[in-house]
Amino acid sequence: MGVSDARVGTEPKSLLADVDGTMCPARLVLEHVTSRWGVLILIALRERSYRFSELRRRVGGVSEKMLTQTLQTLERDGFVHRDAKPVIPPRVDYSLTELGEEAARQVWELARWTDERVPAVREARARYDEARREAATGSTQ
């Protein structure tokens, strides 16, 4: 069953995105917003605008290349505003657009939910790993 087949609340099927379709435009946007760096950049920019180097330090672990690529992608999609000031040395600030604020709220809720559910995930992993060990032990005896 794809996302388009699911019923969410009382929304009619025609309002649901067919993100499981390979040519669905929403699929690419979803990939940009939920990518490893996209999520972290959107969450960071919820706090305030950042200069490139500040944002790189804030996100942590992202290379200059990946930060540049992700910011360009998010800017192209309309989530991030790039404000290049005509000063020497050049100053560029990144902030969220209105659309970006909305997307950032959504990924923040997902990130918060994920953080709250880490203990349950750890328990599930432990059960899974134990079952796999038991199955492997049982099949080699």
C-alpha cells in the first residue's frame, strides 16, 4: 500500500500526495527536506539567521561542500533565503523563508518525537538482535 492509498483522517484521497510514484514532484521536495543535512539545517535556522561558517559550526559534522549544496537546494526549493550583503569582506546570511519556517516546524516535530522515542527504539533493537542471535544459535546446533 502506497501513501496515496492510505486514508489520513477524513482527507479525500485526491488531496494526498502520491510520493511513492517515481515522477511525483513532492517526492524530491520530501527528499530535500528530510535529508540528513536538510533536517539539521532547517532546525538550526529556526533559531535565527546564520552566516555560513556559523551554520557549519552549529550543525556540526557537515562538510563545506555538503553545506553549500544543501543550502543551494533548500534555497532553490524556497525554504532558505540567502542574503548577500555588498560589503568587504563579503557577508552572506541564511534564514528561513515563510515556507521554510513551516517546513522547519514539521521536521522539528519529527526530530522531537524521534528523540523522545529513542528508548523504545533501543528496546526494539535489543529484542531484534536477541531474536537473531537465538535463531543463529538454534540453527547451528
